[in-house]
Amino acid sequence: MEKVRLLVVDDDPPIADLVATVARYEGWEAVTANSGEQALRLAAGFRPDIVVLDLMLPDVDGFGVLDRLRGAGTMVPVVFLTARDGVADRVAGLTRGGDDYLVKPFAVEELMARLRTVLRRSTGPGFRRSVLKVADLVMDEDSREVRRGERRLALTPTEYEVLRYLMRKSPAVLTKAQILDHVWEYGFGGRSNVVELVVSRLRRKLDGAHGAAGTGEPLIQTVRGFGYVIRQAAG
């Protein structure tokens, strides 16, 4: 079994080294970076399976690093580790493609638990080959490939897992709490807005500016006061 490759990016070397040391103790391969540019160089060669990314970096900030990773087509899961606890920071990180957010000071045990949870989303359990289909949206659970018509969609592990859960349960309506419990597993501080943010990201990727099949109606629909459902538009 291959080792998990972890990239830890933090401008405080003792923190980065601590996280890397604990990861290595668990049998992972870990490297550290103390700046955004160094992180981008390491990511290109090391090809991490998961990234811990501080927002406060001396050159390119964490959001900039994430944007450049996603812009290069890298869907590696990213967990933010930062001293900034503002709602705007959490929203920005998750909206721009982050998978989780942990505030300093933190317990290393909690960070490792979150990393394992995010990794499970990115690798998935050993399903038998299964293809899910709703309207012209097709998900191959074996290859983890998602297509809308002829267009292949690049999804982060969290986006993929939320979409898969909605497709597996379609046409049932799922509450935000159900999605939180299934995808995040641990308590996410009761912040159901994280589901709204991921669904918003998914809608942009699934529908663009035109909605499902050009109708203006999104494929993932909101059921007011309850939650979300993915189903083929009527008619």
C-alpha cells in the first residue's frame, strides 16, 4: 500500500514540522513549505495526496496558492489551517475550493482526524463498479469520473462526495444535516452554510450560467425550509 503524501504549508516552521512529524509517525510521507511559492514548487514535484494550507503566508497567501492549484487543474484536497477565524475567511476558503478549515490553536489529533476524513472522500470506499445517472449527468463511481453531457467535470473530493450522495438518494430530498453527517462525518460546528457553499460551487460547475439543459433551472434544486434534491426537470 502506498504511503499518503502530505504537504504542510505554514509560515511557522515549528507548527509545520510538528504536523509533518505526527503524519510520519502514522506512516505518511510528509514535506513542509514555509511560503506560497515554495509550496507551489513542492506540489508540482511531490504530487501530494492532501495539503494542509495556512492562509497567512509571507508571499502568496493561502487563497492565492489554492487558486493557482485549482487553476492548474489540481483537485488535491486542501485543509486550511489558520489563526483567522472570521466567517468571511471560512466562506472564502470553502467557496474557492477548500475542503475543510481548522483554526489555530488546534489539537494535532483533531487535524489528523479531519485529514483522514477528507482523504476518505478523495479515495472513496471499495464500491463494486456502479454508474449513477440523473438527466444528462453521469457519475462513474469506479473511475470517479463525472460528465455532464459531453463535458467532463473537475470536482474536488468534497464536491464529488456531496454530489454522489445526492445522486444516490435521488429523487429524495436531503436535509443539510443529513449531508453534513454523511460527508463531513464529525461535527462541523453546526455550520450548515458549508453545505450551501459546496452546493453553490457544484451548481456553477454543473449548470454554468444557463441552468439545466439551458432551461435556467439548476439540476440541484433547493426545497425551501428543508434541503436539496437532484432530479431531472419536469417536462
